[in-house]
Amino acid sequence: MDRNFNLRFFGLRPQNDSQQQKCHSEGNEESNNLRVKNEVGFKIVNLQSSIFNSSGFTLLELLISMTIGLVVLGSIFSSFTTQKKSYELQEKITVMEQNLRVPIDFITRDLRNVGYNPTENLITGTSVGLVPGGGINIGTNSIRILSDLNGDGDTGDTGEDVDYSLDGTDYTDGITFDIDRNGQPLVQNITALTFTYYDSDGNTIATPITGDNLSIIRLVAVSITARTSDEDMTFTTGANIRGTTDDGTCRTRTLTARIRARNIGLQQTY
């Protein structure tokens, strides 16, 4: 007998084909869901088991890792320190070279104007050129420059009476000085300022220069030596400002310029 006949015999309503297929489909879906849940649960259990059963790092592995890390950090710190010192040194050298260029530029400009007298009509007793006075000699470490820049017959205006000298009163090491311009510090950390004077034949004129020798000056050589503001422990042949070379010395630079006094020798009054 078929299934529908048995159902009618017991007073049950037989299911048609679509209802039977729906039941089979729902059963299969429940079976699939159950299988998926079982698989997910199995994976979670395996993952938890893997996590809790992990052995981690051994003490030896940790020590090796820490040692390698310390070596790398030490190398980075050493490189950073070296670069920092190099940067600081270059900054000091830059300042030192600037301390050389500034006075050379000032002195060169003023010496090119020395003896300038466009009207040739100076007030009686007024001189132009390289003239000692006011406690300043025309010497090895000092110079006084006079000119009549505006042609008004005197040298009393700004920039017409200029002197340069080496002043060490602000320092106690015995080798470091200022370059003063008209008594005011122009630059610091100078170790030498030297003027050398030549006549028209290229002969050196002995200093201090006075009298008729003032009128034969045709060229002035200026030499300035500057130092860094602090000593460098890796440099031991420079300027020593602390009494011993064990802690290093200051780096130094020397700049020299030769300036022709082109107005001296022209008509002027001394």
C-alpha cells in the first residue's frame, strides 16, 4: 500500500507532493545549520586550545632579543651623538668665520676711503689719511682713518674719523680680544689683529708710523685671527684658553686682505 492510503485509513489527511518537499527541505536546512554550528564550535575549541597550549618565548630567546635591541639602540644613540657634536662644531666655526668677515669688510671699506677729500679745501689744521691721535697709533695692532666723505671741509661727521684696535680687557686668558671700532666692540673671540704698511715700492714701513712716513703709505695689509667660542676636545693644536691642552683647544681661522690706500698721496693737508 502506498503512504497516502495508510494515512487515510487512520483518518489522517495525506500530504501532497509540495508539502512533502517542504518538509524534506526544512529537515535538510536544520541538518545543515546543525553541521555548521558543530564545525564553528570545533574551530573555536581548537583555537582556544592552541592559545592556552602555546609555550611562548624561552628565557634564552628573550635575552638574545634584548641584547640585539640594546646593540641597535646603542648604535642609534652613538650616531645621534656624533651628528649632534658635528652640527654644534660647524655652528661654532660658522660664527667664527663671520667674526672674521665682519671686521675685514668694515676695515676694507674705510681704508678705501682714507684720505678722501673731494673739495681739497680742508679747514686749517685738519688732516685726512692715516693719522695718529686720540690715543690711537698707526701701528701693528691699531689704525686711525680720516676722510672728508661729504666734502664739508672737516672730518667730524659720522664715519669720517674711524679707528680700529685690539682690546683684551674683557678677557682674562691673555690671548683673546675684541676688535674695537671707535672704542666699541665690533666682534669678539679674536686672537690677533695685525696691520702691515707698504710704500709705493712695496717696502715695509716700520711702526709706529709718524711724521713724513704717514704720507708715503700706499697699501695696508690686514690680518685677523679668530677662534671658536669653546674648546674642542678632539682638537689640540689651536688656541688654548684654559691653560691646558688636555681638554682640547679652540679652532682658529686667519683671514688676510690687502687694501690699496688710493687717496693717500693726492693733494692733502697734514
